[in-house]
Amino acid sequence: MLRYFGDDGSVIKDLKYYARYDPNADARKAAISSLKEIHSTKASLFYEHAFDTSDSVRVEALIALGARSMMNLSVEKREKVLYWGLTQEG
């Protein structure tokens, strides 16, 4: 397992921040890629990124979602992300 954890989790907080707010799609994708390697990251974090404006960020988020249990997402959200992921061109 990769060791991204500081004692206070500050690196994880930073990755979440950059995944959400960085204007550069490559930076958002890199943050999501790093977060997907942390097994405790919940599917709900990747759900919001499955609708990103960047194709590469959406793909990375969908890959991360596919590797996790989506049981903590509502049925509606699971349905929406699966439909969105299957119908988008990229």
C-alpha cells in the first residue's frame, strides 16, 4: 500500500482539494489517481468527479469507482453515474 498518510492526513486533504478545485485537468486527474490508490477513500469522493468537464478526469474517476463498492451511494446515484459513464464520448 502506498504511504501518503501524514499523522494528520494533511496530504490526503490536499489531494482532495486539488482534485476538486485545481483549474488544470491534468492536476485533477493526478490527484484522483493518487486518491484511488488509498483504499480507505470512499466511492462518494469519486462520484462527483465522474461528471468533470475533462474526459480524462471522468475516466479516472470511473475507474476508481469501478474498483470500489458503491453501496454507500444511493441507487439513483449509482444509476446516474453508470448511465453517464457509458454514454459519454471521449
